[in-house]
Amino acid sequence: MPRVLKKIVRKGVRNLFGVDVVRARFDEGWAQERDYWLGVIRDFYRSTYGVELDPAQTDPSVIPPLETIVKVQRANKAERDAFFASGYRGALAYQAELLDYGFPVDRTRNILEMGVGFGRLLIHYFPFKASLYACDVTPEAVTWTRARHGHRVRVDLTAGEPPLPYDDGMFDFVYANSVFTHVACEGVRHWAAELRRIIRPGGFLIFSVLDANHYLRDIPYRDFHRDYQSPGCRDWDQDRGVRMRNYLDRGFLFSTWGDYFRVLELRSHYRDQSHLICKREH
């Protein structure tokens, strides 16, 4: 079936049922992905930090029901194998990036996940001694995550614009997965200033952005050049609130965030969002 037709069929099914049933039920290989990445993250923790996994990292009870998941994320995250496989892989990416810049996660005192959702990534910091903080703009996500992980994490409901309820220089590490893919262009600089405020000198910020070669690969080259590359930042679907989307090109990322942090790298990830790796130097 041609790719365009597949997208039309999937959109129709999603509109009919309210969830992406095709992706949630018929993707193949998640069980193998889960087993593979479980082994990788377990070996990484043992060899790098000398620690074992926390029980929450394999406990199916940390996964919300489908009707809760779809209010915030894709329906496939309600499937056990997809939830854990993507979580292992995602957490490893952020932690490996910290390690590459000489800042292993076991040196952190305070960690914040901005846009925590249901804790799919955050549970993979449970083996470490750092104090964990999380925030989200979606009440359903905050209610679930606070009830399930409040014994280990402080979880805050926050607004779609600054400020955040944290002290100046509070965090050694802040990460935001699929957050700045949903922020209006006019708000990006305000968030850069706010995150600089709450990260201590020497601390790190890593967040994900859309990779055009993966997420925009279906549009013609001319449309990409005209509508996405030239403006530096473009957002669309504003009527969808926190589900709106944006695209930030490399120049925009380095120039905007470079006013507040030392931008170390824009690292691409196979079939996934890229990560902008930043350090607050003073």
C-alpha cells in the first residue's frame, strides 16, 4: 500500500476510534525490542555505576490504562512492551549523552524531567540517589504520576508558560522529551531564560526536537525549503493546544539557546527525535 494511502487510512481509523489503533495493536517487534534494551540498560548500569535496576523499571503496574494514556501520548505506550522498550532506549540516550560530556548521572543531586507524562523515562533514574522532580501541563498525567511515584518524585502541575516552581540554580540536570516539539515559536526564548534560571552553573540541559529527515520526510523538498528551513522556527496546529507542533532548524536552535547556554551538540538518533545538548557555564 502506498505510504500516502496508509497515512489516510490510519488517520481515518484514528478519527473514528479516538486512538491510533493501527500503531497500538499491529506494530511488530516490541517484545524483542523490550528484551534487547532491558539487557542493554542493565549492563550499562552495572558496568558504569555498579547498580542494579529498580523494581519499577520492569513492573507492569507503572503503565496507565489505555484510556488514560491517550489523553497525553500515543496509544501504543499503553502496551507493556512498547512502554518499556521505548523507555529503556530513551533513558539510555539521555544518560549516555551526559556521560559523553563527563557528567555521569550518579553525580547529580537534583534532576528535573519537564513534561514527565506518566514517568516512562523518569523511572530509569530510580536506581540513583538524586532527588527527582517532575512537571507537566496535563492534569491527568500529574495525577497518575503523583499517585504512582509520589514516594520517590515530587510532581508538579505547571502552566504552559514560565515560571516554573523551582529555586534559582536548583538542578544539576534538566531534560525534556517531546516538550519543545510542542511549544509555540514565540515562547521558546522565554523558556530558554527560565531553564537557565533553574539550572546551576555547570549543569546540563538536554531536550528533543523534530528531525526533519524522519518527521518531515513525506513532504517535497521544495515545501521543506520554503516552509520549514527558511523561517528558522515554524509552528502549526495551534488550535490543538499542547498537541500543536513545531520545527526548529539548526541555526535557530544554536542562536536562540546559545544566548543562555553553551550549546554543545545537536545529536541525531535513529528514527527518533534529535537532542540538543546544552551546558550552563556561568
